[in-house]
Amino acid sequence: MPSRTTGLNWDIFLVVLEHLPRQSDVAAMSRASKKLHAASIGYLLLPGVTISTGAQLASFTAFLSSDVATRAPKVRKLYFKLGVDESDLIADMDGEDKMIWFPKNIRLVGTVLRKTTQLEDLSIDSCEELLQCERGIFKAIIVLKNLRRLRVSSIGELTASVFDKVKSSLVEIDYDCYHGEMDSSEEPDDPTGTIDRHRSTLQRLSASYVQVQDTDCDFPHVRALALRRIFLYDAGVLRKVFPNLEYLELSPGVHGFDDYELVREASREDYVDGTWNALQHLCGSLEALYGLALTRGVKRVDVDDIDLTSECLARLHTLITDTSPSHLLMHVGYGDEADKVEGAKIGELLAIPEASCITHLVLDLCLSTLTGSPDHLMDGVVALLFPLSVSVFVLRLNKCVGSDEQASSAPAADDTRYNTEVYEAFQPPAYDALAHQLAVACPHLAHVSFDVMGHVPSWWAVARSNGDVALRQLELMVWRELVVSEGLWFNDRTMPVGLSAYI
């Protein structure tokens, strides 16, 4: 046994298992002995299980079946992301390029759900299609008593019926109506009637390709609301239906809003005094957030779709003036139709007196649209920070807009779609000199971070004494704790990540 060969107490091994950051690390440690293998099962299952192929489904079913009594109760989080591997599919009888599920795979989904009765978090892609093929899946879901979060995509009558009949009291719902064959002219659904049975327990709601119409339903306990791929919204209705929000996300469809000024005017007219007094975090496109016409302070604002055009800057400055955030995250230069962003002109982003309220700033720049040299970029960043009282600054350089914790992987050697000169200059060996340059030029800075695609983010603590500036690089775990404590995490708005990470 490991404890005999090393002299370590068994409890120490359990503590190590508990703190390993990745499932692969837990799996590696579990191979040290039979006792560790048995003890590691719960830690392996703790982050959740994602099943993407028929082979994974069969393997996981066999894994559960070999020791159902011990293993099945430890499965609390499941994500069925089936249908992405052609090995799981067969062509239809007419020989058309259309794929149909193997019946055995569909039945296995029901088998797994019937065994994992302690589920708390369940996500199912193509839910309506699966329910139509195998009614046993429907029965297995609705009897779950401990389910707290349910995420489904592809909504139809059967899926809607799940929300009405499930025995669990749901705390979080992720309701994704969008599918690839959807006609852009189709009227989006209003999910509020479907999920009304959970109004007394629901705290977080994510909904994609929906509209919230004027309805008699209200959800007084919902504190976090994310509306994604929306083409229009009515702020007055949102205030009425969700009066006690702390977090609000509005992410439009691909084409954004055409009449954001009209949306803003309507929001002003429908304002109800006293609603959204608890709102602390806004997230979404600049047009959508500008259209809210919110005139009260919030702690944090995350803004997408920013460029340096005069129209965009005017809306950004209005939003900052209206909401007075202390924490601001700006995604700049992203989008299919984004204009070029000159690094030397970055300072124009916050060139208003009202930006003095900002103490924590994340500047996320798209390297595909960023122009100019590394020196131009540094000049622009200094011009941005020097007039402000920013104490924590994060510079992120990425090639595509993302909201994951880290920037994307390094670009291929032959990829010429990004600013190569800036990317090569902002590599880890240069971080200490770059951080020192910013700290000297901007006297309010206490922490500086660089998050560049293809590299692990780096955080620096700034110490000042008698005019001298010294920097200390923080260890990985320290800066991760700092990101949380300072409220500067990147929102992961990809499915099926839930809102519980943010509120």
C-alpha cells in the first residue's frame, strides 16, 4: 500500500486527491495502488462526466454497471453531447446525407440515467430528438429528485413537458432553443410559461434564441439572467418578470441590433423606479447594454463588440457614465465586421472624466484587428491607464473573442491573420520588463497581468518604496485566488457552463 511504502498517513493521500486540479492527475494517481484506485473514483467523477460518442457512452455504462452501488451515487453531473462522431451514426434508408442514431446508443442514455439517480446537474444536447426516439429517457429524467440544474437544447413539446413533470425543484435552467436548421424568420420562443412551475425555486436562467414577452409570469428569486442570441429585448418586460437581478447578460444574435437607439428610448419610457436595485454585474454587447439605459451604479461591466469608431466610443462612454463600474472588462476588435484597432489610440477608449471610477480593468484585444508595433501598443496602454486610478490591470491578447479563463492556444506558424510583431513581443520572457514599464508609467498600479494566447497567464504584484518600483511574480495558485478575490474572472459564456460560477 502507498502508506506502507512511503510512510505517509492515508489521510494525506486523500487530501492530495481532493486538491488535484485535473481529472487526468487524479487518474494518474489512482493507478498507484488498488486502494487509491477505489478512493479516487469519487474525485474522478466530481467535475462531471461528458459523453460525446457512442464508444464513451458504452464505456461509461460498463463502468457504472461493474459497481453500481458504489459508483452511480457519486455521479452528480452529466453532459450528453452525443451525435458528433460519425461512428455513432448511420445513413437513412434513402441514402441521403442525413444521420440517424443507433438505437442501442439511445437506449444506453436511458440506462445511464436510470442508474444515476443522485444527479444534481444534467445537460442534454438534441434533447427533443432523443426523447422522441426513446421515451424511457423522459421517464428517467422526470423521476430525478435531487436535480438542481437542467440544461437542454433543441426544445419541443416533450422537452417542455420535462420541466412541468420533473420531480426536482430546479435552481438553474439553461434553455437553448437554437438549432442549425432554424429559419432566421422563425419567431423565438418565450420560455417563461414552460418553466413557470419552478418560479419559487429558480435562481439562475440562461436562455438562447428566445424572447421574453409581456407575461403574467414573474420570477422573484432569479438573481442571474443570461439571454443569448437575442435579436431584440424589452427592458420594461425584463424588469417586470425578473425584478431582483444581480447579474444580467444580453448577447445578441450574429447581426446584433439595428435599432439600439429605439431600444434605449423605449427602456427610458418603461423605467420602473425601485427595480434592479440589486444589479451588480452587466455583461453583453455594447449595443445591448447601451440600450438598457440603466442609470445606476453597478460593480462590474463586461462589454463585447468595441472598436475605436466615434459612434462606438460615444456609446461606450455613455454606458460607463450611466453605470459607474469599478470593474470593467472590454473585448476590443472582435467580430466578423470589426474595424481595425490602432494600438496607439487605445487611450481613447476611456478618455472621459467619468472613467475615474474604474479601479480594475481588463483589456482584451483581438490580434487579428490590432495594428501597429509593440511600442505603439504600450504607448496606447499607458495613455489609457495614466489618467485613471486603476490598481489591477490585465492585458489579454487573443485571436478570437472568447470568454474562457485563458486565451486560446498558440497560432500555427503559417497563420498570418494576426499581428505577429505584437504577439512575438508579448512573450513570457518579456513580461517582467513590460510589467515594470507599465508600473513605472502608471503610479496607481498594484497588480499587472498578461494573458496571451498560447501561454499561461502571468500576474505581478507591484511594490513601491521611496520612488523605486519592484515587481514580484505570483505563483499559479496565488493569482488564481487573486482573480476570484478581485472579481476579474472571464465569464465563460459557452454551453453548458452555468451561471453558478458568477453568482
